[in-house]
Amino acid sequence: MNKDNRFMNELFRIVNGALRLDVDKVRNYTAFLADKLEKDGDKVAAGRLRKMLEETDHQLRPADIGFARALPVDAESRFALIERVNLKSLHERPILLSEDQWGVVNEFLSIAKSYAQLDAEGVAGSISLLVYGPPGTGKSRLTRFIAQELGLELYVARLDGLISSFLGSTSKNIRALFDFAAKTPCVLFLDEFDAIAKLRGDSQELGELKRVVNSFIQNLDSLGPQSIVVAATNHEELLDSAVWRRFGYRLELGFPTADLRAQMWSQFLRPIDFGERDLELLVDLSDGFSGSDIQEVCWRLQRRRITTEEPPELKDAFRILQNIGIGEGQERRFLSALRGKDTNAVARALRSRNEKLYSHAALAHLLGVSKATAYRKTLKGAKQNGR
């Protein structure tokens, strides 16, 4: 963005709030602009804006205007409907995506950063992103990255918590949630999005709940294109077609490819030093696993290194992978088919998968046996199978 236009997004939102007589929106975005000016080195302008805010802080304000940062709560339980994520306390490693996925993310960030300029040209659109895919593929982590890149606070609404025992209150909760987002410089993250954005034609749902879905869509529309919304779901098939149309950007985060798994193992294993050949084996063995699964294996290896004071070996990673492979999604992992089999059967199965990759030396490392023993294991039972 041109240097002269760096702060146009905030000015655009301030003017929008003033024209709508929305005092909270004007004050919130003015404070946000002051912070950005100070970070950019213009402390004089930042100070002048803050002084203006202080001078008007005690003036009479409309009675229905509350404290700008007060979080919306459920009327019955009084539990907060939204929570702020402290991004400054997070120390996450770089996010790993494919080239195509980065294309969508970078375009979304570019639009969010240049909204005022695009609006002036009459080509601005919705700043909303729908991220979908199985659990553990990085949807929440990507949202944190987006908020950090935009320099905005991140607020997470877990939509299953919005659903009150009194369905009429659910619509009020949704309204309160979007009112907050419209007045606050932030990225609003709608996690577990399918909890409320289900198909309106679902015969299993109550008519009142269907009206709640309609209410949600209406509130999403009224939020306006200036607010930044990211929604995530593990069950995109449950979403209403009308909900899909509300998101200008859509990104699928599936299970990582071999190239991405290689990057993940290299990144997450540090400072554990596995050889290049070991990493090739781990990449293949983790086929069908999520990035979260791979990270969990590496954490367990790190803990083992600390508690045993010995460097982990490939056989340790193999055993942990087999353990992580138990449970949800095991049908997609070829490694799960080896569960419960003896080492002879495991050795033969790996050998038949890729003889070059699973050499007898590699099998020896994986199983924690000698090369000669690994060779014998691949032979046992082979004669019965006609080999």
C-alpha cells in the first residue's frame, strides 16, 4: 500500500462510525489509529489523538453506549460469549502451507490491508474467510497468524456456547456478538462454525433453530464489509449454501502433503537431530496424519529426551506414531492397519509398501533390531505366501 494510504482503513472506519453516530466505533478506531501512528514513529500525532479522546471522555454520551471493551455475555448464564486471545504471549513457529494455500491467504491479507483504497475505487468486497478441513490441520493457528499480520486483536467466539437453552436468547447472543465486532478493531474468529450455521433444511432440527440460522445470516450481512471475520469448521458439508455465499474467501486445510510433512518434521523436531534418511521414513509413515499429530509426536520425543537424558531414536518416533494413529481418522492412515500385528508382519508390510525406502537397514532402525534380524523378519511367512 502507498505510504500516504497506510492509515486510510482506520480513517475510513472512523468516518463511517461518525456518520452512523456510533460513538464507540469512532473512539475505538481513533485509539487504534493512535497506536499505529506511534508504532510508525509519529508520536506527536498519536499524542494529539489521545488528548482528544481524553478531553471528550467525560462528556455526555448516549445512554445506550456502554464501555467499548466490555465483552458480550449470555443473558441467562452471564458467561462471556467471546474471549480475547493474547497474541503477544504466543511464540509459535512459522506456519506451513502449500503454494496455492498461501495464494489465498496473501490475497486475503492484501485486501484487508488495502480496504480503504479499494473502496474508493468501488471494488471493495467482503473481508471474510471460511477455513474448512479436518481437525488438527491448522485452522486456529492460521487465524492467529492473520490477526498478527494485520496488527489486530483476536476475539474467539465458540458458537456452541452461543446456543442458549432458550433459543430466543440465542438470537440475542448473536446480535450482541456482531455488535461488539462492528465497533471493535479486531479479527472475529467464529470457531466450530457448523454448530450454528447448519443446513436450514435439516429435517432433524427444530423450526426455532432454523430461524436462529436465518438470524445469524442476517447479522453477518449487517456487520458490513469493513469488519474482518474468519470462520472455521470441521464439517463443511453441514453448512447452508447461503452461509457459503457470505464468505468471499474460502480455504481448505486438508492433511499435509509429503512435502509439507517433510517441512513439519524438520521444523518440529528441533533440536533433535534425525538424519535425512530417518526423516524420509517419518514422512512416509505419517501419511494421513495431521500437522497437529506430527507436532504431538515431536513434543513427546522432546519430553522423552528431557526425562531420560538420552537422544530419542527412530524406533521411539515409530512407536509414538503408532500410538497417535489410534482413534479418530485411523482409517486414512496406512500405519493403523499394522496395529496389533507382530514385528514380522509389520516388517513384511513395510517392505512390500516400498522396498527401496524400507530397506533392511531402515527396518532395523525402526524396529530396534539388528539388520540380520530385520532381514529374517521379512522372510518369515513369505514362503507360505508363495514368495
